Amino acid sequence: VRRESSDSARVKPGSPVRTCVGCREQGSAADLLRVVVGEQGPEGSPLIPDVSRRLPGRGAWLHLDPSCLSLAERRRAFSRALRVSGNLDTSAVDQLVDAVHTKAVPLEKNRHKHS
């Protein structure tokens, strides 16, 4: 049985495909935000938005949608995907998702610019 893929799961051939930890839908890596864990502090380990997709360490991928973020937080998907225990501080990711969602800050895509 062959299933039809949804519009969000369609990506260009050859481009990396990642799964959103919130909604669990697949999408192009260029359309998702990579999140990594930072150094542990008094509030727990901070989640760091990796806009450039270059920070070291295991990454989790998330749509820039507040509903995906709340689903991921409610399901504790970040700690599972990043293989960490303890409290995770999602404030930096919350701020970025809110800013992008309200169009206050455009997210610059990681695209090579050729002259």
C-alpha cells in the first residue's frame, strides 16, 4: 500500500529531511530550526537555537510554529531527542519562535551566497 505524502513532507530530492520533535512531521532541514543543549546552569540546561546549523552536539529539529514548540514541551520531546535528563530552559527558543511568528525578526536561512 502506497501512501500519498502530505505537502509538508514534500522536499526537493537530495535535500536533507528532518522530523519536527513537536508535531512529528518530516520536512526539509532548511524549513526547521535546529536546537542544541548548552552548558548546564542554575536553571537547568539551556536550549540554544542553532540558526546557522553549525553548533556542535546532538540536535533536535523544530518547526518555527508556537504549536509545535508547545507540543514538544508538553511531550518532553527535547530531552528525549537530545538525550539529556533534568530541566531544560526553553526561554531562548520561546523568544525566537515568538519573534519569527510575529514577524519581528526574520530568520535568515543558511544558504550559500554566490557572487
